[in-house]
Amino acid sequence: MSNSKTTVDDHKSKVLPVGISFNQIVSALMRLGERKRESFLENLLAATSPEYLKSIEEARRDYKEGRVYTHEEVFKDIK
């Protein structure tokens, strides 16, 4: 019986076709600041998901055009 599920450990020793190992990728991500890391991962996911990309574009457009709520507005009725 073969197990088709893979884990992170299964990939740690592998080198991607671009010559970068799993550990090098993780190390690079860890060196990024939180904001840059979040932005990078958001863009990486977007590159592989048209629906996600569309939702990000919409959110960025809303933010740019001022269609946002403050923290106080969102939680005004919560005590």
C-alpha cells in the first residue's frame, strides 16, 4: 500500500528545477521582514490562482479608492 500524501520533510532534500533547495527558499523567506514576506507569499499564491488574484486586485482597488472601514467602525457594536 503506497501513501500518496507528502510532507514538508519529503521535500527538504529536493532541489527545484531552478537550482534552489527547499531549505534555501525557507531561509530566504525567514530573512524577509513580515510585511515583505506577506506580500511575496500573496503574490506567489496569486500567480497560481486566478480567483485569488482577482480578489487581491479588488481589495487593492477598494483600499486605493477609500472603500475601507476603520477598526472602530468594524467593531463599534462589540462590547
